[in-house]
Amino acid sequence: MLGAGHVGPVIARVAIAAGFHVTIAASGSPERIALIAQVLVPGAEPRWAADAVDDSDIVVLAIPLHKFATFDADLVADKLVVDAMNYWPPVDGVQEMFEDRQYSSSEIVQRRLARSTIVKTLNHIGYHDLEDWRRPAGSPARRALGVAGDDPGAVEAVAEVIDQVGYDTVRLDSLRAGRLLEPGGPVFGASLRRADFELAVRARAA
């Protein structure tokens, strides 16, 4: 987990609850976030970012978007990276890198992190809702999360994690389709069962 603000610790908590080993890192030393980890993410291991990434199968990028322009792309080279960020000018201010709206925000992330494999998910549900809406597989109350990417194997790997965390998955076949998960998209901020989720994204994509 890269990011120890609002979103990162919540994603880390639900991953730990699902049985995953989680390391968490911010921009500085592990000591700076040790108390945050102890209080907000018990069970997560604070690490230097480079060490956390090296030992991880999946890296979740949940940093404030305005910091992405200076993010070290080499840090996550050759890694499967979950983009849990959003470009939302009313919140983040205008970020020139993300102003070209012919691309989804995750396509822009992928272009900058060219040696990584990017999958978009965990961005379209409120971080305060992520824990509350988890349900076991087969529950009629189970909600769905979208998973978008250009690499089918990477999408499948991330979808398996989402399933274990407590959500059904709706696979979108490209990062471009990930714009359906962005602010202003048909499922952003919504809590939908899989059938309703699929209907919503199909209707917008049509």
C-alpha cells in the first residue's frame, strides 16, 4: 500500500481482514507512519516504499493525485499496480497532466508508469463505505466493484483479491473503459449489486 492518508489505510484494513499480508508506506520513513499503522491499520507492516514494493505481488497506489507528477515511476517498474486514485478537480484542483479528457485517468497513469501494469479499481466506492459493504460470496446483499485493465491476467489477479475482500467483480476490458469508474461515471459513489452495476456500465458504454 503506497499512501497512508484516508484511502490507503481502509484498503489495507479490508485486505488484512481477508487474510492478505500488507505492508504500507508513505513518502518518508516507516517511523513517520508507525503510529498511524498501529492505530488505523493494525497488522500492517510500515516499510520504506522501495522495500514494500519489492516484497509485494500487487501494489496499491493511493497517494493524493497532486503528488503523482513527482512520483518515481522506477519505484513500481515491472509491478502490477492498482490505481485507486481519482482525478476530481473540485477536490484536487486542476492537474494539467490529467486534463486531456480523450484519455481515462488510468490511461494517463499507465503512460507515465510505462513499465508497470495498471489496473483500475477501488476508486469508485467511498473509503468510508468499503468496510461496511463487504459480504461473503453468495450473499444477496453483496455489492460489486469494477476492475478495469488492458492486461487480462492482471485484471483477473486483482478481481480475485476483490472477491476475497468481499465484493463481486465486474471486469471492464480496458483502462479506457475505466472512465466509467471515474467521478461523473455511472457507478461512481454508488453501491450496486452486480446485475445493477453491469446494467449501469452497459447503458453508459452503449
